[in-house]
Amino acid sequence: MIPLEAIQAARERLRLADAALRTPLLRLPIDDVPAEIYLKLENLQPIGSFKLRGAGNALARAGREALAQGVYTASAGNMAQGVAWNARQLGVACSVVVPDHAPATKLEAIERLGGRVVKVPFERWWDVIITGEFEGLDGLFIHPVSDADVMAGNGTIGLEILEDLPDVAAVVIPYGGGGLSVGIASALRALKPETRVYAAEVETAAPLAASLRAGAPVAVDYEASFVDGIGGKSVLPEIWTLARALLDGSLVVSLDETRAAIRLLAERGRVIAEGAGAAPVAAALAGHAGGGKVVCVVSGGNIDKEVLAGILASG
């Protein structure tokens, strides 16, 4: 569990650096659903993703000396933007290792922020996630998931949710590597432990659900899809113990349910969400998170225009 004091310190650090917005918590304006659904709109961050929080806290904590040779990370796009945005603010060189299926809109954003893109096959990219190393790149590596400072920065979302909705019954969080869900859950467990906290995964890449069923980390088949911000081949060992202790389960949704959630968010909520950001909403709409006041963390809105247009048209 990430200490509450570390999360509170991260919030103050981000405030002083003006490194992330306090995003709104708004009710989804529909009534014919199993719960009272609220949206934590991290898609409204300057880079369109919550990753600004963890990256900002990690770089601020690292200090100038540690950043003298630059910084790099491994990301499908959103963490890359978070690190690149904060590196640019500090005047630090930034490189990003990305998988070959990363969407064009995210790659363009990385380069627009001054980051250097290093594209590799998914297997090689996943190896960087596991090992925390990439031969040929200098500088400080910021792990996109399991860095304690990154998770503390992510946990600031939990503080804001409880301040804006003290009687929240459940929170549903996209699960990629687990750093977001573990960070938020740490804040919730410390301040309102009775709140149900769920991960959200998609059927094409749901290692946490499989691991929870097995009682131990297991590998799963990974199928690339338009939901590029979450999903992997396995649960990171360093995250497994935390996720198992902090989360009440993983809610798995289909790609069609995720597409429907993207359409509903756009048409009824006027919210643009990428696949990862829509997965919690899909789970809540299906009733998987139970009743009461359910907060869905809309983790990002960086979706290719062509993909979004196709999903909206298919409805």
C-alpha cells in the first residue's frame, strides 16, 4: 500500500509545480442504468491523460542531478506524454520506448512535446516494462507503473474523489500495469476503507482477472485492439501483492461493450474517452460494480480520430 502521507505530499508537490489539474467529477446524465454513475474526467488533463500526475511527481522527486543525463520511459503513449510534458517543463531531454501498435495520435503528441520516439515490437517493449532497462538509452528510467512516486502521484485522484463525493460506494479504475488502481486504492483504503474498488479490463487482455482466479500471477494471450492504454500479457510481480490486497476484483468487459460506452459518453455525456477510459464506464453500465454512487475513472481521451469516427458511426 502506498502511504497516505506520500500521496498527500505528491498532491502538494504537483500543486507547487502546477503540474496537473484538479479534474472535475461529474454525474453521467442518464437514469436508466444500474447505478448512479460519476465520471472522474482525467481526459481533461493538458495531455489528455492522468499520467501527468505520476510523471510529474516522479520527476519532481528525482531532482536536477538525477535528471542530468535526461529521462526515458516505456509507454504505449500516455505515460510517454506525461514524462515528455514534465521533461519539457524542466528543460530535460526525454526518450520514449513505444510498442509498434501505439496509436498515431499518441506518437504525434510525444513528438510535439519534444520526446524522441523509439518504436519496438510489443515483445521487446514488454521486456522493458519487466526489466526497467533499454540498452542504448541514457538517463533516468521512470517506470510507467511500479515506481512508488508514480503511484503516489496517481493516488491524488483518490483524494479528490473522496473530497468531491464522500459517500461514494464504488470506484472503477482501468487496469493496465496496475499503478493507477493501486495508487487510487491506497488513498481510498486509508480514508474510506469500506469503498469497493475494482479494476476494469477488456477481454482481449485481462491478466489481473486471470491471476485473481488462479490465486497467483499467470500469463494470458494478448490481443492488440483499439483499447491500447490497458492490458498486457501478465501482472507485474511487484504489483501483484498490492493489487490482490487493495482491489475487490477485476471487472472484464468486451470490446463491443467498450465501444458502446465510448458512444454513450460522446453522445450523452459530451465526453471523448479512449478505450481504456471507457472500460470502467462499460463495467458500471453492465451492473458489474453494483449499485449506489459509482465513480468511473475516465483515464484518458487520446483516441485516434479515425477510430473514434468508426466507433461513433457503427452505433
